[in-house]
Amino acid sequence: MKTPPPISKLRLPDQHFHLVTGKLAARGLHDYVAKLAKELGFRYSIDVLPISVAALLTPKWIAPRLAIPPEATALLLPGHCDTDLSAIHEVTKLPVYVGPRDFQLIEAMLTGKDASSRDGYGDYSIEIIAEINHAPRMSLESILETTKRYAADGADVIDIGCDPGERWSKVGECVRAVRDLGLRVSIDSFEPQETAEAVGAGAELVLSVNSSNRDAACDWGCEVVAIPDESKSLAGFDETIETLDKANVPYRIDPILEPIGFGFTESVVRFHDVRKRYPDTAIMMGIGNLSELTDADSAGVNVLLLGICAELRIGSVLTTEVINWARSSVRECDLARRLMHYAVSRGTIPKHIEPNLVMLRDPKLLPKTQSELDALHSELKDPNYRVFAELGKLHIMNGEHYFQEDDPFELFDRLLATEPQNMSAGHAFYLGYEMAKAVTALTLGKQYRQDEALDWGMLTVDEKSHRAKRAP
């Protein structure tokens, strides 16, 4: 079956979407889609299949029960139908789309408000250099393991960080091993002989060069990073650049980003001034002095700094992952460089574009009112428990009972007081696990959806559905 075009590329007034759902979601879906269709101009029909929970629908079960009207132009399945769709394709030639797991996200899917559907999104202009700190203290096996992880997370260059004041006899072996993985390598050392060995083994960039080693740099035959002798005054900076120019040594420059409390603001201004003084020269920014030395989750710090880089046309950043709160900095920078390239190059706000960088809290909540919860409970007929995190409380309901509490233990005590016949050990564990997720969602302001992982942005680990298996 030919892959249909992205649903966001369709001309909505020409479309009649046939949506599939279960009985419990039917009323809410109808109200939502009726309003959305009026706003966006498409037509629709809804197929309510004889099952309570849409999450339990599978393509094989759906296929023989479909009643598609002749005017339909596309079929929209529930979000949990993300498996083999061949059974659906056997009964219809219409384009088939799998919708979001929460129908209230259909608008974003249709209008292309997610990054994956935006033309040109994903391009970038900033190179990521990921440093392995204190490489001489690590085994080669550990270095290569970190190297592979950095590369998988988006690093373009692996920086081998050496220990100041010591010469590492195995630097050449290390560089060759990383190069053998097909990766680019830089060396972070002020020791001329150590640097020469690394370059001889395949390192293509040297961090860093100032008055102490700029003469030696003329003999290495590779690109270097020029830095000032003293960052606050930029002492020696111009002289080092002049020396490299005369020797035809390729270079990029780094005025040095200082930590907060040690001249951070002034150092940002220096980057701005240096860009004006050297409008066409490649610049690198080492961002670890902020991401590693600030008590804050690194994602926001990295996004802000990559935004500065995008505006100043800074073509490379040096980052690392030493402290625990920055353990995903490389991947964060990879997403941030794409977001900032898109925003800066198009003159648009970097908002509602890259949800994977929003991790602690969710980009948007889709709350239910008390009346909506009551209406849902009134429609339940089966003994299966539904869990919600709404209105600052935990809610649990089935066809017979509906309880809500602030405390999950009190909620479970109320449930057990009914002496439920369907509370096996496995089902109790399942409900406890779901309520733990619900408490986390309430605590952090996240959207809770039963039987789904909480949304942690790029750190989300999808969960297998256990609802059917654990249902009484």
C-alpha cells in the first residue's frame, strides 16, 4: 500500500474524515470534532464500534466492522492502532492515518503544529563537539562506549580531553580507535608533543591555542581553536590570530564563556563584540561553563545558549556530560540547534515547535471538568477501573463506583472497602502503578493518560499496554 501524504499537507476543505472510536469516547470525540470541523472546514463521520475502550481496538478487529460512507476521503484510526494496518488496507483503498492517542490532539495533527510536519524543520548550522573529560583516567573501552553514545545523540566531533600538566602516552592509540569508528576527533590539550601525537593519529581540530602554544600550532597541519590568554581582557587574542593567519593555519575563535557570577554577562557581550570585529571568522562557544556549573536542568540552559549561537552565527559548540543534571546535554543540543536554526532563519518564535525539549512539564494540558468525569462515569457499565488525574485529585471509577482523593493510599483504601471481587494481586499492582504515575502528573503539572507513559519529551520511554491483560 502506498504511503499517503502527511495528513497536515491535505487541503482540509476537500476532506471527509471517517473517524473510528469506541463507545466511551464517542460523545467527547463527537463534540470535539464537530467544533474542529467548523473551524477548519472539513467534513467527517464517526464509526462507533461495539467496544467500550478505544485503546483496546486493533486493526484486525476493526477491519470487518467498518462502515465507511462513500463520501469519505480518508480513514482516521485511534492512536493505539500503531501496529500492522494490512487488515485495514484489505477492506478499503482510502488513505489510512493513525491519530493521536488523545483525540484532543487531532487539531495539532491536522494543522501541522508538531515539528515533524514543518517544511525545513530538522536542518541545522551548528556543529556539536562533545568532550570526553579526563580521557587519560579512563579505559579505552569506556572511552569508546562514551564515544558511541555521543555520536548516537548527535555529536559531530568527539573531543578527547586530556589532563593539564601531564603527557598521555596513549593519546595516539585513543584517537586512532575513535577514528576507526568513522568519527571525527578533536584534542583538548596545551601540551605540544601530546597534541602532535594526537594530530598524527587523525585528530583534525586542536582545543585550544594561545600565546603558550601558538608557535607549535604552525607545525601541526590542522585546524585549531584560538583563545585569549586572559578572557576578560582578551589579552593575546589578536596576536594569536595574527600568528595563525601568517602561517596559514585554519582556525576558529573562542572568546570564552564564563560561569554565572564570574563574568557571564560580560562574556556574552564579548562574543557579540568579537563577531562584529571578525564578521566572517568561524566561532566556537564552550557551553559547559553554564550547563555544568549551574544548578538547573541543562535543557533550558542549552536551548538559550544555542539561541545565542544561532543569532551570532556561531558555528560550533563544545559541550560535555559530567554532572548528572547535564547527562543528556549532547542530545539536547542536537534538538536545540534544529529548533534555533528553524526559528532564527525564519524569524519566528521558537514556541510550539519542538516538544521533545519540554521534559519536566508538558507543553499543554487537556483537563477534564467534573461534569465530564461524572458523565463518563454514568456511561460505564463494566467492572474495569479507569484512573484519572484531574482537578488536583486522583479519580478512580468503574460501572459501580467512583472515588476521588488527594492521597492514593486513602483512595485505594476506599476502593478495598467495597470488597471488590476483581482485585487480584496483579490488578492491584497495575492500579498502584497507574496511580503512582497519576500522582507524578499532578505534582509536576503533566498530562496523565491511563496505560501510557508520561510525556518526558525526548526522555520518554514508551510503555506496553497492560490494561487488557490486567483487566478483571
